[in-house]
Amino acid sequence: MFQFSAKLIQWNLARNRSQNWIMILAVIGCLTSYILLGTALNAISAEIVQSQRDDWPFDLTIKVPTEDEKNKIRQIEGVYHSEELNMEEVYFYSNTVTAIGIPEEETALILELESGSLPQNDDRVTIPGEVSRAYNLSIGQKILLRTSTTIYAGKEFEIAGIFSTKKGVTKTFVVTNAAINQLNLQHSGSSLVIQLDGKADLEKTYYKVLDINPKLVVTMDSAGYENAQVTGTISDSLIKSLRFLILAISATSLAVLFYLSQRSGAYQTGVLRAIGVKRFWLLLPPLIQISVVFLISSGIAYVLLPILSQILGLNEAGSANLSSVGWDLLVFFAIGLLSTIAVNLQFLHRSIPTLLKDTW
């Protein structure tokens, strides 16, 4: 009977090649669209969380870690973005302000200018718009920044630009990285600043950083991260609802397709039951057929996803796409098996004359 069932499986796969390819294409379409849409929604959620941050968008600042420590910190779960900044606390008149070297291109800082430009020379500075208004400063004027209370210690800068006063725009003084070293001859190197994803616990992440090296100097911005977490909670609830809706639509479409494809085998089931084939051996071939369809579909989807991710601008999430294929495939595979079992159990419990004369 096993040999007969194997031949029946082979015959089923060979006789309905067009039907099988339609099912394969349907599975590929449902699987890839669900994963890519889910990835895009997660990316949107992350962007919404980060957009609610203030002028200093970083949650943790780690002062002068080694390269090995930087790599370990970046691997901590929940780290959304990290970058290196040359930073120095300096005095502007009697106020303590933060001066930073020009950050990297992919910085999380918003450097929107109201006028002028970022500093091109070591004796130029770009100042916050609020400072410009408070002290009636304009481009071309000179200011003194110093690292001690001694009036003669410091460096004079010409104002090259003024940042916008819009919400979220940085309120730091920006100079060249070389100028940071000139301000403080003992400047020891760049700090690592990190953003969390709005889901990770800030305090736990803080201690995870210290576990790497207890001597690291780490500061937290708790108030700023609380706002990000509130936004993240609301955004996550919305994203989960949308993903469930997409899954329900895809799964329902797939179940209907499998149901209709299996119903075409009603007459065949009636003939085999009439010659005495047991119900178990009649149920096995369609289950094997669906398994083969999903095996082929998952392989093609695994190859297509990185390509489609790059085309759609989701290439940064490519690894996430591939890692989620397994879980999402199991969901669709379970739906395919259940719909196949449902329609075949219906055949197995109908009378043989009904199956033989019903055209379906």
C-alpha cells in the first residue's frame, strides 16, 4: 500500500503541474508580501519613535571606550543606532555648553541651519539659534570658548553658521574635530553615543554596558527616553494590529486557493475508496503535495527576499527578513495543511456514489 501511495503522490504532482505552480506562486506572493510589509511597518514604527526625540536624541553616552568595547556595546540587544562624537564641555561666558566635532553623515543629530554653514576651518563655529538670539550674535562675529574658568584659557571662533530654532534641532556648538583637540590638549578621544529602540529598558542597558567594563563613564538621558518609550508602545500596538490584518487576508486567500485545488480531486477520491483504499492512504498524498509546494516556495522566497529588500530600500533589514522566513512559513504551512485536511476529510466522510456523480 505504501508503494501505491507513493505512485499516487507522483501522479498527483505530475498531472497537475499548472495547478502546482499556481499554488507555488501564491505561497511565494503571500509569504514575501507579508514579510516585506511587516518589515516596512517595523521600520516606520522605529522612525516614529526616533522622530519624537528632543535636540539631544541619544539615550546613553559612553566616554572614550576602546574599539573592542564599542563593538561589544553595539551588539547589546535594543541598540537602534550608535555613532562616535568628539565632545567637550566648554564655557561660553558663564554658561557650560557642549561643543562637538562635526558628526558623521548618518548622524541622528538634526543639523538644520537657519543661516550660514557648518564650520570648514578650525577657527569657525556653528552656534544654536537660541544662543544667537539671546546674545544678539550674527555670522562673522567672534566668540570665546574655553575649558576652564581662567579667563585667558580658551580659543576664539568666528561664527560660520546658526542652527534653526525648530523643535529637535541640536543645541550644541559645532566645530571641527581638530578644534576640539585645540580646545582641550588633554582631550582623550571620541565618545560613543547610542539610541535605544524604545523597547529596551534603559537602566538594564546601562548595566549591560558596565558589565563590559565597570570603569566606563556612562551617562543616561532618562527623560528623553521615557517619551520615546510612550510613543513606541502606541506605535507597536498599531503595527501588531496591521500585521495581524495582513496575515489574516493572506492566509484566507491561501486557504481558499488550496480548498478549491483539492476539491477537484473529489472524483479520484471516490474511485479509490470504491476499490478499497483506506482513508489514511488517501489523506497522505495531498498532504505530501502541499508540503512539496511549500518546500519549493520557501526556497524561492529565501532567494527573492534580499533582492526585493534592496529594490524597496529595506536592505538594512535584509537579515531580519531572512530570519523571519522560518516563523512566517510555519504559519502559512499550518494554514495550508489545515485547509487541505479539511477538504479531504469532507471527501472521506461523503458517500462514494455522491463523490462519483458530484461534479463539484
